[in-house]
Amino acid sequence: MVATTERDGSTWFECERCGLLFDDRTDAQQHEANCDAEEPSYIQ
């Protein structure tokens, strides 16, 4: 389930598995459905 977070006066949607933030609920839900709960591989 995607969590809603308020930051800097904006609403963000957070993946509850890895903590990644999205500005669009649909994007967050799609990510969370495929999230392996590890840190994203593109962040080095």
C-alpha cells in the first residue's frame, strides 16, 4: 500500500517497501507492485 506524505507543501506518494517517493499515485502503485524492497539499482 502506498503511503501519502506531505513535504515542502506538496503531496508525495511513498513506496512502503523501499521508501522511494513519487509525485503521482499511479506511478507509486506500479512501482510498489514490482518493488523487491531493496535499494533501487540506479542509485549508486
